[in-house]
Amino acid sequence: MGTNGKMENLLFQIKLLTQTSDLKRFPFTKLVIQHQLTEEEYEEIFHLLDKLNDEFIQQKEEGFLNFEPLLLHFVGMLTTKLNPFETIDALKKEGHYPSLMDVFLDAHKQRVKTN
């Protein structure tokens, strides 16, 4: 089996793994695999989330009530391989940055209501 054959087989096996029920507990990980994110892209997402979470905590302490700019920053900086709101939902379900994900979902719902 040549290199291309091995790669195709590996991609097939990954596809099968993403369809297993165990990955239902890890929807963000499943998105990463399905959309073939690189390790660098994966790390960039968490670096971005660390930064936005710090800003969220600071703004919350300062009495801010509108966190839509943080959501817009996330959407603008997220890799185009991922749908922002599917990603937010998956991150929340996996337990990553729960308060920030709640705020993002609320900001999105408010934006949808006003449009």
C-alpha cells in the first residue's frame, strides 16, 4: 500500500471513529476531526478563547452587560473551516468555558431576535 493508500485508509478510519457513539460526548473534538483542523488551528482556538474569557471576566467585573463585541471577535477570528454557532454549542457541551459560551449563545439569541 502506497502513501496515498495509507492516507486514504487513515482518513477512512478517522471517519469511522467520528461516527462512534462515544464521540457524542465530545462534539467539539468531533468537529475538529470532521473538518480536519490542524493542531495549530486547534491551539489557536483555545488561545483565542483564553484571551476572550479573560476579557469577559474583566468586563463582567467592570459591570458590562453587552458582550456581543466578544462574540463578534470570536466569530471573526475563528477558522473558516468551522461554523461559529455549531462550534460554540459543541464547546459548551464539552464543558469548555461554560460562562463564556452561555454569554455567546445569549448574545446570538438577542441578535437574532432584533433582526
